[in-house]
Amino acid sequence: MPRRFPGFSFKQHQLTGQQIYNARQFFGELLNNLANSYGDSARPVKLAENILEIIDSLRKSLDEVACIENPDREDWELNQCYYAVEE
């Protein structure tokens, strides 16, 4: 029988969403700095773009998991976990 993991609490999803937002901000700034210094086609720029794509994919996947794990929450609450993070 496969092992079943309990998943995140709603608060953990909120905190993870904030951390993902912060990481995306950091790598977005890094991407801009690299592109300004080395050009859009440089390898470091492409790698930073890949990191942003992976972060976006992670955010989308966790957003779907948050919805499944928290069916009693309102849609706007769930959307705020990963897409409307407070500054």
C-alpha cells in the first residue's frame, strides 16, 4: 500500500506562497540584471529564465493542491495563497 502524506495546512500554503513570491521577485530582478549586463541570449540569462519557469510551475501545482486539500475554503482565499501575496 502506498504511503499517504497528510499535506500542508492552509497556513503552510499561505507561507509557502509568500516564499515562492519572494523567490520569484529575487530571480526576476536577477534576470533583469543579467540581461542588462550580458544580453538576452547569454547562458546565465537563459538559466535564470528557466528558474522562473520552474517557480511558476511549482506555484501552479501547489495552487491546485491547495484547492484539493482545502475544499471548505472560498475561491478567493485559495487564490490569495499563491497569486495575491501581500507585500
